[in-house]
Amino acid sequence: MSSKKLTSKVKPTDKEKILKEIIEQLKTALAGLKDHLGEKKIEKRIYKAALILVDGIKISPKKKSVLSTKKVIVVKKKNTKTASKD
């Protein structure tokens, strides 16, 4: 397995961030199994489980919010004065 090196120019994607978070959470939750299985086996199993979990997450690009502008039509009332003839 080759590991990726993140340079300062390359930003991790959303899935990579989520993968790291899931791995950390699983490590803390399954710390008791490390004694029974061994560190190397538990690390592999946690990584595989995290990959399966992240694979099910669909990340869509953020949509730009479009502000809809409503046109207001102003109707001017004409002052009609009727001349009353007496």
C-alpha cells in the first residue's frame, strides 16, 4: 500500500476528511479489542470498515444560492377630479 503525501497545495477532499474522522472515532470506540486482536489487525479492520462507511456517503457539490428577485409593479392612480356643475 502506498500512502499519499499531502502537500500544502493539495487540499484533502470531503471524503478524506470524513474517512479520518470515522477512523478516529472507531479507534476510540474499539480500544478494548486491540488487546485481543493485536494492533495491526485492528488497524486494518477499522480502515476497511471506515472505507465501507464512507463509500455509502454521497457528497454533492454545494449549490450556489440564487436569490430570486420579485418585480414589484407599481400602479399609479390618476387623480380624476370630476367637476360638478351646479
